Amino acid sequence: MYNRRVRRRWLAISILAVIFAAGIAAAWLWWRSTAPRVARLLPEADGYFYVDLATLRHAGAVDQLPPVSEDPGYRDFIEATGFRFERDIDSAAFAIHGPLDFDSAALETLRFSEVLNGNIDRQRATAFLGKIAQQTATYRGREVFYIPSQGRTVRVTFLDDHNVAVSNADSDAPLHTIIDKFSGRTLARSAPMLREFYGEVPVGSLVWMIERVNSAPAERHGTFITAELRRMLVGSTMIASARFIISLKVRIEAIAPTEEKASQIGQNVGAFLQLYGITEQQMRPGGADPDVKAALNSLQVEQAGKRVFVTAEVPVRVLRKLAQSPAGQTQ
């Protein structure tokens, strides 16, 4: 009789342990596949970018980066509100409206919708926005400021005392989507692209970007990569990420439509990186900077099925040199 009670007790304990373990596993899987809240608030878009500035600050990485450029409008905002992006924002997520073209000129045509979380003096910021706004409107109880900027209209609203939504899209729809998600009583659901690909972002990534290359690029000069590689990437999904431990660990993943195309992308990327490394050494009479050389030597290109991975490890010393260089180039 006693043994039977003991067996039942252990059976009950075992069942509870299995249920507990299953709950932990389910919670981890949910957390692993769920984007941060500021990113989940974003509308459907062509791509997404996220940065965890609070953790980067605590790790000392922000101090190694080049200072944020201050155009006259941003400088006026700083003086009126006491706000600085690199100091006061804890996390930021951006929805990218427009195709990725790896071109500096093309970047200027993109539109963005973003959610910023951090320490913002809402009263001072609201007073400043009210002065420069061309008009205001109210949506779901929140005041929206319409601010003209470089031929576009920037819409700004406070979601609460610590979250701000901004959009320079062609319509109110993206900003309204953010407000709707923030105001909903249920957990905000990520946009389809984030639900599909966020699980590919390495755990612990403080900076990441997900972008689908949908269309053939225009013929332009000054692109970041070769025209051939740009054409090869059409139809692929790009997932770039960076983790900061002792050094900055960078990973870029391209998910191609087929293994054959992934192989072509991998070969082209390898050739491009090799050519870049040779050019870097030849352009410096005294030889390549040893820290930059170490970063270039850490570059690896691997293929696994339809996926191509490019990884690199950038020492903190390189980041510090970038921050000290006026042109943003190592000396």
C-alpha cells in the first residue's frame, strides 16, 4: 500500500515536471520567434530595421560609433527639448517603405515609419512640435503633428510618455496602423514578413535588418556592391544582424529562391570580398591597417542549401578609429 502511494506521488511529480518543461519550451519558442514590441507595432512594409541602443550603451559600444550628424532642424529640436537620439532612445524599430537597392542615391527616396522607445520629455517635445507643425489632427485620442520636411510630410505622435511614432510615408495609413496596434487590448501581432523571418535573426542580436529584394535594380553609379550581385539578389530575402560581445559580430544571410541561385550569390560575394580586400591593401602605401586587416581576414562566406551566410568579427579598436576619423574611415 505504501509503495503504491509512493509510486503515485512520483508519477504525479513526473507529470508536473513534464508539463513545466513543456511550458518553458513553449515560452522559449514564443520568445524566440517574436520580435521586440516596438517592431511588432510596425505596419506591413518592404523591410524592417531594429536597434537596441540601451544595451549597446551599457556595453560601451555607442561610445565607439561616429557621432550622429546634426542638421539645423535636429539641432533646434535638441535645444528645445534637451533630447538626443543616441543618449535618450532605448530601442528603435523602422519599417522601410520601398525596395532595397544598395545605392546611396536610392536610399534618399525610401520612406520610413518608426517607433522610438526611451526617455523623452513629452511636454517640451509636444510644445516644440506644435510650433513647427503645418497642421494637427487627432486619431484614436492621440494628437498627430504634420511637419513639412524636405518636400515630404513627417507625421509624429506620442503613443504614451515613452513611445513615439514617426512616419514620412505617402499616407496616414502606416501611422494609423501603429496607433491601432498600440491601442489594442491584445498582444500586437507582427507584420507577415517579421513573423516569417524574425526566427532567422541570431539570439542576442542588438541590431538587425530584414529586407526582401523584390525588383531589379536601376543602373546607377556609387552602389555598395557590384551590379551583377545586385541582380542575383533579386527574389532573395536579406537578414543582417550584429551582436556586441567583446567585438562586433556581424552576420548577413541571403535566402535565395533556389540552391543554384544561392551558389551563384555565394561565389559572387566571395569574389567581391576578395577584390575589396586587395583594393584596400593597395590603396594604403604603408600597408593595410592591422585592425582593419584582421576584420577583413575574419570574413567568411558559407552556403547551406538556399541560404548564404557572410560573417565577420569587427574589433572594438576598428569602431574606435571610425569614431575618431572625420571622414568615417580608418587612418
